[in-house]
Amino acid sequence: MVAQAFQFQPAVLKVPAGQPVTIHVTSADVLHGYYVEGTNINATAIPGQVTSFTTTFRRPGTLNLICNEYCGTGHHNMINSVKVEVQEP
């Protein structure tokens, strides 16, 4: 994930339910927060550095991903999502 100027790329992060995933977060401009509502995921995206963590999303659904570090005038619009999907066998 890359955070920059009021957006995350990709806009929707699709992950499999019930399987460990490692997420790598960085910033292209200033400090950003990486907070997934309803989870204990709360990381900082730092320019020039990569923050990595591994987690397992147990239940399918869509979770809000927000920047919780004030990053400028468009900060309040920096809301994306994590889509947890059931993988077909």
C-alpha cells in the first residue's frame, strides 16, 4: 500500500478470509496513518520507509481503511477499504 495526497493505492485492498496476509505500507509524501476499523491494525506510513505487519482477517466483509494521522486539507476524505473475500477451493 502506498499512501499519498489523500488516497491509498490500491483504493481497495482485497485479501483472503482466514489466511495470513502480510501488508507493506509506505508514504510517497508525508506521514499518514493506516487504521482498519474493527481490527487492531494501526500503523504509520512514513516517507522513505516500509512498515510491514502480518494479520489474518477471519470474517468476510468490507472494512473501512482510514488515515488517522492528519496529513493536510484533504485528510478527512482519505477513506478506502479492505475487502475480505472467501476464496473458492
